[in-house]
Amino acid sequence: MARRPVGRPPRSALPPGGADRRQQIVEAATKVLGERGYTKTRLSDIARAADVTPALIHHYFGSKENLLLAVMAVVQDQLYTTSQGAADEIADPIDRIAVGVDRFVAELTARPGIFRIMLDLYALGLGQPSVRKRGVKMLELAVDREAAEIERFFSAVGTAPPIPARDLAGAIVAAFDGVAISAMVRGVEPVRLYRGLKLLLMSGTMLPYALATQQFPADRLTELLG
């Protein structure tokens, strides 16, 4: 008889229909999908990693596509909570951007499987309208969150964005996702690309100061990019 991996609760320890089982499946799916990719992963692989039956995965998620979407939704919330939680402790608008980007990138690079999951979701969404529709909802949520941060930054400086905040937010979200996908396809270290993106974002912080006719603290920009 196969031994249950240390640290994983047995099926009997999980309440029937409880959130613990769903979470256990999502965590296992995140690991397996990140390692093998969507097309090479079967529900039975995830069931084995989660120590549940494939039927239980069908019960909670209905299909592998739905499970992939659930995984990405959880990952999105985790990334947002991590980066925004760090930034919320900081009042200075420039420091908030630097810390938020650094924490987001640190979380992404510590979990390289996220890049594969993200790429698989984009690819799947191009061919399946139902997946695309739900994927778009997640993207719009990310844009809304980023737009709120942009509004906060410009307000702190004392001016308004020169273009709609959601347009600027959409570009930033696309840039972050694009870097992740590009790094995965090219086989390069994403940290190097994200450092370039951070430079672009931090350089962009000069614009609100110019619009508000305030002096930009250039010395701090150099420090934060170090």
C-alpha cells in the first residue's frame, strides 16, 4: 500500500464537502499544472497529488478547464494580497510602487510554475470562448485594482492622470503578464525582465510630478532601482 506523504491530511480528516478539500485540490493542481503544463496533466494526476478521487475533483470543479481557472483565481488573489499588503504599510507614493513591484516579482519568481499556468490559460482562452470569458473577468479585476492604485498615486502628488486610469492600468497589467509569458517562452530569467519593467514604471512616476509642477526626487529613483 502506498504511503501517504508526510504533512498531507488523510481523506478521513477532511470534512465532507468542506472548503479544506477544495483548497487541497487547488494547491495540488497548482503544483502539478505548474510542473507539467495543462495539456500534459490529467485529472487523475491531480487527484493523486491531492490524495482524493478524480470523481471528487469533478464534483467540485466539473472539468479540468474549470480547475485551471480556479487555480489562476487563487494565484491572482495571492499575488495581489502579497504585493498590496506590503505597499499598504507605506505612505510615500514612490516607495509604494517600488515595494509593491518588488514583492510581486519576488512572489512570482519564487513560484515559477505560475508562468506556465498563466501561459496555458491564455492559450486555452484563445480557443474556448467560455474560458476566455472567465479569464477576462480576472483580467478586469486586476485592471480595477491597478487603476485604484494609480488614482491613489496621482492624488497623492496632487494631480490627475493624463489618460483614464483604467487605460493606464490595462497597459501595466498587460506588461506584467507579457513579461511572465515572454520569459517562459524565451527561457530567460524573469527577474531581469521585471527589473526593466520596474525601471519603466518608476521612470513614469516623473510625469505626475511634472504635471503638478513639483520637483521630482531623482536621487530616490536611483536608490529604489538599485
